Amino acid sequence: MTPRRIVALLAAAAAAFAALAALPAAAQIPYAVSAIAPAPVQPGQQAAVTVRVEGQVATLPGFIYDVQGGTLVGVLAPTPVAANVAEGTVFVRRDTPGTATLSVSFAGQVLASANVTFSASSGAIRVETLLDAGPDAAARTWRYQVIDAAGAVVAELQVSTSGDAPLGAAVAEGLPAGAYAVRQVLGADTALACAPGAFYAVSQPAGAVATVTLGASPVTVRFTIVPCPDLPAGLEVIIPVDTIVPGAGSGIVGDAVPAPAEPPFSEVAGVRQPGPGLLPPAAGNSPAAAAPSPLPALIAAGSLLLLSGGGLLLLSRRRSRPLV
């Protein structure tokens, strides 16, 4: 082989190696990496960013994590959570409102990034429930969930209503600005529409879900609940409960609670001792003290008289003796 051909082959090999090195690193690794930012958090708190790896996850390299606009607090390395799927968590913090960017890289190439929003809470969500069932409606509690844009439940509320208090409310506070959904948790006897076996139906909002955007001021959502034909008639409200239990004949809410017994008390402490004069009438509910028997007093008086008589007789005898 001539020297000229050898030089040409070496040049071709060098060009092929350079072209291979110039290929993107993502085309050479057998997995894909993504970073999932959480819902907005308040400044000064930690935000948990999920790092998801899909593909060949049996042996993963050590990724490089970099945070711009915030502080890297800690890292939980990705571990397998399902077939060909591994997940890890990166904790990011920022003390002022704004955005922090997390980058995940390997071999000098950024494989994924996520923007984490830090925003101060700027309001609250007030959930009102109107029970349009008349003044004799039974006492009930209704459950609600507040869901953020990422689908996480960030607050759970309970609202109480009754016939004499048909409008109840509860407030979810400390939520960052953003979009939320308020969903009513339907029980066994509450449905989206009246049907056999349903006692109540949510007439508004549609689907028992209200969407709101929380900004600089609080927002209010209202749920309206109406009775259904299957609601037992003549409900007797005994105690506030969550569900209605039909009894024999008319429905009964809850279980009967017997009235508490009268606590023992008395306006006179201890046992009243007899004394001179007339005693005031008995007070309180303590049994009256038994009247003392006069027999002991008569015996004591008789003994005193006998002793006195004996002394006088002795004295008279001493005075009647003649002088010697």
C-alpha cells in the first residue's frame, strides 16, 4: 500500500471519529431524562423537583445538578420505581419571590431542566355551601378538596349546614397564587343528580367542581345542594352527623342520646348539727338531718340533779355535827 493511500485512510478514520464525537450525547445514552417542577411554593420553603428517567435504568451514572436563581438543598438519586422507570428528587430553595431553574446534565450536556416558581401566598379560597332544603332540613357536614394545577390535594375542608343554618362556609388559607379546582367529595347518599337511593344532589356548580384563579385577593365559590324525592320525610334531628340513617317509618338522623342525669349537689355542706334556737328550713336536695331524741338530754339532766342533791345533803350533815 502506497504512502499516499495510507494517509488517505488515516484521514478518513479521523473524520469518522470526529463525526461520531460530534453526535448529540442524548443519541448515545439508552434513557431519557425529564424534570418535573412542583406547584408554586412560598419563598423560604423547599421545592421538591421530580427527576424521571425512562429507558435503561439498571445502571445510571451520577447526574450533575445545577440551580440558577436558588439554592440546591439536597438530592435523592433516581432509583427504579417501575419497569424501565426510575425517579429521584432534587430539593431547591429560594428565599425571595421569583423563579429558580434546575438543570440535570451528564458529560457536559444538559439532559433536562425545570423552572420552580416561588410566590408568596396572596389570598384564600372560601367555600360556601347552600342547603336549599327548607327549615326542617337535617344537620349535615359536606366535604371538599382543593386541588392545585399539578393535581395534588392541597387542602381539605368540611362545611356544616342544617335547616336553621342553611348556609355554611370554610376557608382554605395560605395558598400560593395560581389556578385551583374545588371538588365536593360525594357520599353514598349524595350525587350529581337525583336518582334512586340519592337523598341530595349538587345542583351547582356542574359536576360538583369549581375552578378558580387565586390572585391578590380571596375568592369565593358556592355549592348549592337540593333534596331528592328519595329523602326520607319527617327527619328528626338528634345530633349532627355525616350520613342519614332511615329508621322505622320516618327517617332518623343519628342515634338518640339520653338526657344526662341530674348531678348530685347540695346547698348545705356536711351534716347540720342541732343547736339552740330554731333551725332554718332544709335547703338543696340532701336528705334532712334526723331530729335528735330528747332521751339523752333528760338522762343528763336527771344525773345532774341527783349529784346536786347528794352534795347538798352531805353539806347539811357536816353543818349539823356538834362542836367538840
